[in-house]
Amino acid sequence: MSYAGHCRCGAISWHAEGEPAHASLCHCAECTRSAGAYVVGWALFPQAAVTITGSPQDYESSPGTIRQFCGTCGTGLFYRNESIFPGQVDIQTATLDDPAALPPQARIQVADAPGWFEHFDALPTFARFPEA
């Protein structure tokens, strides 16, 4: 299987071959703070299976943890940490060209999720914006 994606502005694109070791939704404080979102989707691939076009910017969010993003539009793209995932790169699944291609298999780091998240499915839903 192959997967592809890009940042919002298209300055950086990526292509990955094979199946990821995992596809998960992360609630950890580091991911949510970095993304400005309560949950971040990830798919973990061997670095050798991933081709990146363009030049992502690096940010060392904690010792040994490199988060990469587009310096033009700010889209978060990649996570690298050799002590946690040696020889691998975690790719933010929200950047997939086909968002349905890698459905999450698990939610991780839920200990960091806000308490209200356990009732998330009880919130009202709207296809677009609610009526004014």
C-alpha cells in the first residue's frame, strides 16, 4: 500500500510505502500543545519508506524530540524521536491526501485528555455550522 499527503499550502509533500506500525489518535500534552488541538492523528512508518519533497522546519519540542512543520503555512507534519521510535517517522494523518485511508486503530495518551473528552460523543453535531 502507498500513502501520500501534503501541507495546507502544498510546499511540502510526502509519500510513504507499506503499512504503518500504528495509526492512532494522541491526546498527550506535548502533541495537543504543539498542534493547538485536543487530539492529533499519527501513522508510524520506517524512515526508509517515507519520501519528503520540500524542506520542513524542525522544532525540538523536548530533548531528542523533533517536530517538523511547514515554515510557510505552519501545518504540522512529522514527529521523530530516536529513543522512542528508532529509525521511524510519525506522520500526522490529517495531512493525508485521502483522509479515510488510515483510520485510527487506537487512542493513546488518554490520561492527558481533558475530562470532558470522555463525553465527546454526547455533544450535538452539525454537518456545517449550527443555525444562528
